[in-house]
Amino acid sequence: MRYLTFALAKGRLAEQTMELLEAVGITCMEMKEKTRKLIFVNEEQKLKFFLAKASDVPTYVEYGVADIGVVGKDTLLEEKRNLYEVLNLGFGTCKMAVAGPTSMKEKLKQGHSLQVATKYPAIATDYFYHKKQQTVEIIKLNGSVELAPIVGLSDVIVDIVETGKTLKENGLTVLEEITPISARMVVNRVSMKIEHERIKTLIDEIRQQL
């Protein structure tokens, strides 16, 4: 029997995923130890787990290095990889939104040409160009995008919003909601064929747990 390999987004998402897997009888004691290891194995159940940067998880799954991945919907929308999205796991919930000073609400509504700062250029492009048919200039940033409208780099931002507290503290507010976000389980297309029974059983068990 070959190993079934999971790629998990490092941090809270990986912890919540392991809690869910434990509830359906899948464990990995190695992952509970303080270690710098990146790959963890459950020999008995023929399972492997590795932790990766969230944005890399869809790549590992698409290329078949991992059979299954768990990552946020935001990453899937941004990366646009060729995968099966099989389950909405319901945790890690937040929303992708357009945010900025309240003075921008009317300009946004009227379809003005705006500058948009974001870590998610693909999501922003899809929203403004395809859904709204609005011309914007998209500025890619890697750090705190809330800074961009404050210092005058952009009119608005596209970012993930959980509580909205950071926005509020910086004088910004949600102007438009783009899409809800939560953790999703994805499967490699070839793995779904060659390990169909094992993967389908796992999906069914998790679905019941949810």
C-alpha cells in the first residue's frame, strides 16, 4: 500500500486540520512533538504529512507531491491550480473584501478608475475587471496593505477581513464584500483516480464529522 500524502498550510490551519482528522481516526503523534521536521509519517495508517507555506500547498497538490491539501479558499482563488476542491471544512472563516476610507464608497459605486493595493492581484483583477467591469490599477504588495491608502499609494485595498478591527484602527472600513473564505480540502486529479476508494472514504468520514 502506498502512502497517502497530505500538504497542510502551516500554523493554525494545520492544527485545526489535524484536530478534524483525529476526530475521524487519523493521527500523527510526531506532529505533536516540538521539532523542526517538515515531513511526518504514520507508518501504521500509511500516511504522510508535510507543512508548507499556504500559497505553495495548491502547487504541491497539483504536481502530485501531495495527494490531498488543506488551504484557504483565498489561496485557491489566487493560485488557480488544476485540482479537485472536494470539501468546505468550515473553519478559518473570514471574507475577501474591498476596504478603504468611507470617502471612497461613492467613487467605487460609480465605477471610477481607482488604484487598488493588494496581496491578491488575481482575485482583485477578477473582481474589478470581470465582475464589475471597472478599470483599476492594481498594485501588488506583500506586507500590511492597510498602509497603502493611509500613505496615498492607493485609493482602496483588497484583502482578507476577519473582525475588521485592524481596518477600524487605521481609519478604514469594508466598502464591498467580494467572497466568503474558509479552509478547503483539495485533491490531486490523478490521486483521485488511483486512490479513489481511500480518498472517497476519507471525504465521506470528514463530511459526516462536519
